[in-house]
Amino acid sequence: MNQTHFDTVIVGSGFGGSVMAYRLAEAGREVCLLEKGKAYPPGSFPRSPYNAHDNFWDPKEGRYGLFDLWSFHRIHALVASGLGGGSLVYANVLVRKDEAWFVNENLSQGGYENWPVTRADLEPHYDRVEQVLSPKPYPFEFAPYSGTSKTQAFWTATKRAGLEPFFPGLAVTFANGDAAPVPGEPIHEAEPNLHGRTRLTCRLCGECDVGCNYGSKNTLDYTYLSAAARCGAELRTGCEVKSFAPRDVGGYTVTYVEHPLTAAGPADESAPSTSHTVTADRLVLSAGALGSTYLLLKNRIAFPRLSRRLGTCFSGNGDLLTFVRKRPNAQADPEMPAVIDPTFGPVITSAARVGDALDGDGSSGRGFYLEDAGFPAHLAWALQVMAAPGPLLTLLSQRFLWDWTGKGADPRLPSQLARMLSGNTLAGGVLPLLGMGHDVPDGRLRLRAGRLDVDWNRRASKDYFKRARATSQRVAQELGATFADNPIRYLNRLVTVHPLGGCPMGRNEEEGVVDSYGEVFNYPDLCVVDGAMMPGPVGANPSLTIAALADRCADRLLEKRRRG
Amino acid sequence: MKAGLTFTETLQGHLSFGEHDPQRGALRGTQEGNKIFCHLEVNVGDVERFYLPPQPDNALSGWVYSSALGKRLPVARGNLRFFVKDKSATTGVVTYQLRYCLLLFDELGHPLTVVGVKTIGGSHLGRLWKDATTVRIHLYKGDRFADVAGVSDAHIGHVQGLETLAAGVISVRPLAFLRQLTTLRAADPRSVVRFGGLFMKRLLGAYALGARADRGAR
Ligand SMILES: Cc1cc2nc3c(=O)[nH]c(=O)nc-3n(C[C@H](O)[C@H](O)[C@H](O)COP(=O)(O)OP(=O)(O)OC[C@H]3O[C@@H](n4cnc5c(N)ncnc54)[C@H](O)[C@@H]3O)c2cc1C
Ligand code: SF4
């Protein structure tokens, strides 16, 4: 018989949920974590493009795959569903939020964001999270890592453009302990991971964004979730939370459906989804910025005293993806690789920061980061397949490839993308650049006919995007490359992989939905702990900041219990 | 034998969550694009006594749609009370109210109670059309049907543990009103005439009274 009452129920196993699960379980709390997606042991991430649509999350169509694509009017967001949330597909970059970017604006006088925490508040939590996720800079000084052409190209070009590149921490295991890094070696783990499988050191295959089949990424399932499971936390996969409500006796009732997933394989279509109910003294929503906000909007009827700020402060963290194409006939340049191969090496190895007026060092405008975004070799091939008319194209053109005006799909996009990314037409190679930064969080998530949608005024961030594009263009020039704005121009404005906000933190319910410890105003013991609690963009890659905030929330929750 | 009749009323407007005042809720709701649409069938049990308390027979059915609530939600229980007398505690002005009460369940099964109020009288006759077509609404958490169905404005503030979810204003558009007239149905056509007559009499009476109160104040 399954247990039905817990000290804490956590919804979602991304950065927020996994940190909470471990911290609470470690302190002896009875924790149940409900994750809608599957568990992905090494080797289980699918690669074939022929059944690529099965790799999407769409339960209505019997699909329980890794990628969860949310299509809104004028913007689309890509997130992951699986045990470990976004960490399964993320590019491993762990960067702390810049101290000056914990913005304090007056919301009642036209301001957009007001952070109730500071960098100093988070510092000890950043330290603690880094101990678990163990970020390491890319070992570029060693062979074969030194042969990573996109890293070399990025460093040379950004330096020439007057930027200062650096190696950010990557949550990837390149080496055993202090030994020299070697690709493809078995990793010695002190304790077995929850999959009970051997991991290998990074093999530089460039597939981080579609799931690492070697277990080289220090994803949440190998780190926080394995530790939580060892402390007795119950991790239930395939369990999608639908509704919840306060109980008269205190605490919360949570109803979820269990999808018919086999261990890591495809769905067993003959079995129906079943509905279950559990109760808990406290409920932690960590379903991601979109997932948690959606759940609260859907369940609003049960929570009349929720802040009016629900849905506000949405931003895409300033995401801007551009492609730099190296001319095959470009003059030989001793500091540049002859050919850029974006499929060799982890998806991101390097970053460069562009200053912000808030930095107080003479910089002006809104700041951002540029990173070298590689992509998996099979993606170009996959896109070629997609470019052929077929079910996936239909799926994508409906759900994803809207023209950014929202008027309709641009059916040419997959084929243009495929041409852009495939090696044979590009003798010189291509370097995607991912920009992200301090945009204006003026989006508002809401329900339209029961579905999540966003009202977003892109104009507010126009100067920001213009500046990020201009800088990318400058880097392209230094590469002796053409700046490929088209056809990706659509994508630039289209897709964010960093949706944030929706249940912003605030000092009171006029400012936010939750306090700076994630607790929902007027609803004690209900918390939102994930990207949704951000009152604005993180600027840098957000995961480390989400995890650090979660660690701080866990401290408070445990402290409160001890006192109460 | 009691003579009954039915008609259909469609009302639409805007509401806003976290708001307690219907006017402000409507304003905010318009800005936020939070529409609400009610399609209600009114079932008058007895045309001779429809306006007399306790009016248990005037049932409402139909559905409510709001973009913020998702799909069309069928009315699980509904009740309409005609000409409930209400005296303002502050101004002493007497008005008559048409009070709608609905029990709904949202997509996830959470119950909510909707109370809608048309206030008639208490001012001059020129406001009749607007008054008779405007409904101030409140959405309350949970199934509070039994607690609020028979309660007037003056007393609803004293109902224990009532939690407001949203407030706003809905109204009958002129065209919808004309259509509404064509939906009047009764087993005996005389019931329609009788209902219309009694209704108009009460309606105009409310304003006559309001006018008298006005003069009295002067
Ligand atoms: C391709 C890609 C690359 C990225 N690279 C980086 C990077 O290099 N560095 C970085 O910092 N960030 C990166 N990100 C962003 C990062 O993944 C997210 O910011 C982060 O995962 C957000 O964490 P979270 O805890 O808010 O939610 P998520 O990680 O999104 O986790 C939410 C979890 O909740 C589950 N869930 C949702 N709804 C329900 C429900 N109703 N019931 C049960 N479970 C539910 C989901 O399945 C998911 O597992 C990347 C993202 C993508 C897509
Ligand atoms: S480059 Fe390949 S092996 Fe290395 S972490 Fe990324 S997916 Fe895993």
C-alpha cells in the first residue's frame, strides 16, 4: 500500500525541487517528490529523428518525452520534463548572479523588478550548491580538450571585439578527483547513484542539450536526487500533479495522475492514467516557472487570498540565439581554427560578459552574457529529416514555428535551419552564439480559455535585444564570418530556454506572490521554489541561482519547524 | 395549480481576481482581458408569487464561461430571487434587488459560489434600463450556496468565513435583451402576460418609491 500522508510533498524535480527534496530528507522529513516525466539512466536518451515527436511531452497524444514545448502568442519556451528537470538538457553552465543585477526598482512608480534578496544573502548557498554540483572550468589546457575549435574561435573573436572571455564552471565530470582529465573513463562515485549505473567522464560528443547518454553531466538525478533517495525521500516519476487545495485541519491535499510509463521505455498505451490523492503538512511547488504558475492559476479557486501579482514578472532571461557562419574562403588566420566544428566539446565551454549601467564602471545599457553554443552532430541530420514534410513538421509548425507575429507558421524554417546547420554546405563551419541577460521582466502569464498564455510587450526590451545583436555581429566580424541573422531571425525572438517569473518574490503581497523564502503570502506552508519565484531576469544562466535560493528556502523551512 | 414560465438570459462582462469591489473588478478585468459570460435559463415556479419571499421555486440553470476559469462550467445549483428589499445601513435608501446565486465547479472540481445582484430603484427612473440590465457579481470560494442564497447585501458581510475570489460586473446587451424576450415560454400564454405585468409593476414601483425618497430628502 502506497503511503498517502507526508511531511512535505514536492511537485517537480528541477533545480528548485531537487535541492528541497535533499535538504528536507537529510533533516529527517518524510518527503514525497512527484515528477511528471520519466527517469533517464545512461543510454536512455533517444537520438533517432524518425520518432523525434515521441521525444516531446504531450500526454493527450500519448507522448511522455523529454522536451516540453510551450507555445504562446509571440514567444515559445522550451523546458524539460524528466527526473532532474531542466538539468537533463541544460548546458551545464553554473554562474552566480551579478551583485549589481539584484535590482531594486519601485514597483508602484513604473519599476519592473525588486529583489528582496542580495548577492550577500545567497553567497553561502551558492557555495553549498557548488559543493554538490561540482562545477569545473573546461580543461582547455589539456589535449584533446585543447582541440575544441569553437572554444578557440570564441576566445579569439570575443577578445578582438574587446570583450573578456572566461571559462565558467561546468557541472560536468571531466576527470576522476584530482587526476588528469581523460574522456570516457568510468567515474568513481563514493556512493551508487539512483540509476545504479556507472557513469563515464565527458566524451566531448556535444549532445548535452539532448541528454548525456554517458552520465558525464552532474545532473540532478546523479547528485541531489540520488542523495535525497539515500535519505529516504520517495521519488515518484510519471506522476503529474493536477490539483491541490488547503485542508481544514491544516496542510494540503494534492491530486495527481499517474501516467502509464514503463521504466524508461515508451508508454504502455493499453494502460490508462490513474488518479491518486496524497496529503501533506507542507506543499512545495517546483514545477518550473511555467509549470508552477500554471498550477496556481488553474487552482486559483481554492486560494482566494493569492496575491494579485500572480503571473507577473515573466521574462525569457533575455535569450537571444544567433548564428555566426565562417566563410570557407576566409583568409588563413593563425589564431583561428581552419574549420569550426560546433559538435565537438560540451555544448557550452566559454562565456564573455558585457557590462550594464548598473555595474557602475562606466558601462551603459543593459548587460548580458555571450556563450559559445554548440549543438549535437545529429541535430543537423535530424533537421534534414524534419525538413521533409511529415508528422513532425506538422507538429512543429502548429506548436512551435509560428511566425513571431503569431499570424501563422513559417513552413520554410526547418529546411533553412537544416541548411544552416549541416556541415556539407558550410565548409568553414558555424558557431552559434547564445546571448542572455538583463531584459525587462514585463511579461504576464495568464489563462486564456484555460490554457497558459503570456502577454508580453517586447518593446520594453527592444534596446536590450538590439545591443545584444550588435555585439554578436561584432564578434562575427572578428571571426571573419558572416552574421546569419536570417532565417534564424524568427528564432531569435521566438524561443527562450530560460523562462522565469510568474510567482515573483516580494517584501509583501502587493509586491510579490511569495516572500524571499518562497512561502506564498497568506498561505503558510505552501511554497513556490523554482524559476517562478524570480522577480526578474537572473541575467546569467539561472540554474545555480534557482538552486541557491532553494537551499536558502530549505534552511528557513527547517528553522521554522524547529522553532514552531 | 401553479403557473410557471421560463426564459433565457445571457449576460457578459469582466471580472478580476483578488478584487472585492465589482466596479474596480470590472475596470481591472477589462484591462486584463478577463471576460465572463453567463448563459442562464430562469425557471419561474409560480408567476403569481415569484416576487414574494421565500421564492424557493425560481431556479437557474445553464453555464458560465470565463477565460480565467477555462471551459464552460455548468451551473450545478442556481436560484434567482426577485425584488428582495434592501435598506442601506448608511444612507437609509430602500432598493429592490434581483439576486442571482450559482454553484459551479471548475475544471479541476473546486467548488465556487457566484452571487450576482441587480439593484433596482433608489434613484430616478432614467436609470431604469441601466439598473435593470447590470449585475454586480462576486465569486466566493467553496460551496456557500446555502449560506448566501437568501441573504441581502446588507447582511452578506456578516456571513461567516466567506472568502471573495473575484468581483466584476456583467450586463445584458440591448440585442441580447430583445432575444431574451423571445425566449419567454409558458404552458399557458396568459402566464407570460401576467408575469410581465407583475414584473413591470414592481419595477416601476421601485422607482416611484425611490423618487419619493428623493423628494423626502429635499
Ligand atoms: C537547452 C537548454 C539549455 C540550458 N542550459 C542552461 C545552462 O547551461 N545553465 C543554466 O543555468 N540553465 C540552463 N538552462 C535553463 C535551466 O534548465 C532552467 O532554468 C532550470 O532547469 C529551471 O529550474 P526549475 O527548478 O525552475 O524548473 P525545471 O528544471 O524546469 O523543473 C521543473 C520540473 O517539474 C516537472 N513538472 C512540471 N509540471 C509538473 C506537474 N504538474 N506535476 C509534476 N511535475 C511537474 C517538470 O517535468 C520538470 O521536471 C537550459 C535550458 C534548456 C532548455
Ligand atoms: S559533451 Fe557529450 S559526454 Fe560530455 S557532457 Fe555533453 S553530452 Fe555528455
